[in-house]
Amino acid sequence: MSSLARWSFTSTATHWPLTGRDAWSGVATFGAPVTFLCDYKAESKTVTDSKGVEFTSSQVIYTEHSGIKPGDRVLIGSHSGLTPLEAGAWEVRAVKRYADTFEGMTEDVEVVT
């Protein structure tokens, strides 16, 4: 983690990666929860996802945790032992990646739910 990220990402969030869908029911399945450092804001803006579908955002999360992808679930705070649906986690709709222009260590990520 870059020194600037360590200074600015002072909140914690939890990420549940989408691992697939049940072949019979179509219900989404998720991996174990992973906590990461971030900053966030509640923002309602029109965003286009990777499929070109417009939606209105509810949360925008800034982090260096680069493993997040559309379809995953995230929630502000540290959560364990719960499924993302039980915890009330938001579906990730868009992920944008930005260069770390100051230290060049790892890319910055904007996660939109």
C-alpha cells in the first residue's frame, strides 16, 4: 500500500467476491468476506456499467483493493460470518481503475454500487 493510501484510506469495508451461480436455482454464491481499507461517500449520480447499462449509484468507494469486480458485494465496515445478503451488502455495478500517479506502487480503484 502506498504511503498516500495509508494516510487517506482510513475507513474499513468488507468485500464478498462473487464465485458463481447455483446451476439449479441461479442464486449467486459468494466467497469468504475480506476487509480492506478505503474511503467512501454516498453519491447519487448516473453511471454506466461495463455492459453499457446506465444506473444511479448509491455508494462510491475509493481503495487500492484491486480484486473487486462487478457482481461482487461490498459493505462499509468490518463484517464476518454473514453472507453479503444477510449483511445488506451492495452489489458492485462498476469498477474504474486509476494510476497511482504519485508513487507508482499500485493502482487506485473506484467502486460504484
